[in-house]
Amino acid sequence: MGKPVRIMPCLDMQEGRVVKGVHFVNIRDVADPVECAITYCKEGADEIALLDIIATIKGKKILLDVVKNVAGVIDIPLTVGGGISDIKTAEEVIEAGADRISIASAAFKNPQLVKDLVKQFGSEKITVAIDVDHNIKMPSGYEVYVDGGRTPTGKDAVEWAKEIDNYGVSVILPTSKRADGARVGYDLPIIRAIKNVVSADVVASGGAGNIDDFYDAVEAGATILLAASVFHFGIISIPALKSYLKSKRVPIIEKNRDNPAG
């Protein structure tokens, strides 16, 4: 039946609080990260993403105490990203309790770092995130953005994903700037285009608005379904989502501890 799909609530962090924006801007406060993590773990989430959305922009390191506190209250894998730009910081984040680290801008600006991280920690520990936006001048129609989605790079997103895959990372996480937080559905063409050229797991991220959007993402090739707004604001519950996916014959993880590494 294929690889089980994993449900991953995303906790976007700013100054130690969970926040959520639309199109990477208009940020508003949501909740305490530890409370969110406990709730999502109880509801049956398969993984949790903890992303410091301003650490890279402001040149700060991620708040390790937040990582420790969240890791201490959950029994499912934790992916942590934001402000990780060297081996030492990655090591600190993993020691604080992260099962995986996610890098985006640092990976693009220094591809050697991706190779070094894979060599140091193993491919299963490394996720590379790609912020993308539509650009008809790109071969795939999508351009890579860095600095929290603020800076265009002139690089084709699918071509960059192929390069990352060749470095041996286990997960590639593209987020559509246009869809992020807008609840208009995942940007399916970029999921499909990346999945067609990589062997890594591809995360659907940015835009989930209703329950059908998740199934559409699976059909496009995503094996990890990341969402924030619909979970944070009670629009869709994780148990309801898993029940829906099962009804669509999508394999899901029945227990939180099933093969945490994926």
C-alpha cells in the first residue's frame, strides 16, 4: 500500500511563542509551544516541526531551552529549524532533543554544509527546506527564496531540490510563499515536480485549508503532511484527518511510536 503518510503540525516560533502568518507576513501570536506540543501529541500527530521563523533573518540562534522543553513533553519525533548554519549549532539542537534538524537559507548559501551535516549526523537527521514562489522565468515555474522567504535567488526550485537529493538528505520540505497561511490548498505542482525528481520524502507545506487538501497532497506525492493554521485554530483535528485519510485508503501511522525515523 505504500509508505505510511505522516501528519506533522508545525509550530512557527518567534521569541519563544508559537505564531502564524499569511504569505510569511502579518504574524500573530497563537500559543505556548509546550502546550501545543502536548496537545498535538495526544491527538495523534506523528511528528512535530518547531521552526524559529526569525532566527535566520536576525542572525540569532534558535532558543535551545524551547527545544528542550518541547522535546521533554512529547514521545514523537521533533524536527527543529531556524538559525542553524553550522555543525556546532546543529549538534546543540540535536543534543537539546531534536530528532531532525531543518536548514533552508544556510543550505542554499553553503551547499557544502548539507554534505557535512549528512556525513556528521546521517541522512535521517537532515531536512532541507525550500521556500518557493512562482516565477515564469524559471524552467519549473518556481524560484527559490531565502531569508524567510524574503529574498529571491534566481535559482530554479526543482533544480535545487535535485541537487539536495544528491547530497543524501532524507526529507525535502518545499513551502509555497503564495499559499502559506492562506488556506487555499497546497501548491500541488511544486510538490509533484519535486517528487518526480527526488528519492527523499517530500513534505506538503503551506496552504492547507480543508480536509481534501491533504489527500490532494498525497496524490501529488507528499508523504509528510505539514500544517499549522488548520490545526492551531481548530479547523481540522488530527483524529478526523487520520480517519478521513484511512477512508481514502491512504496508509497512515496507527501508533505514535511506529518507526519514528520514518
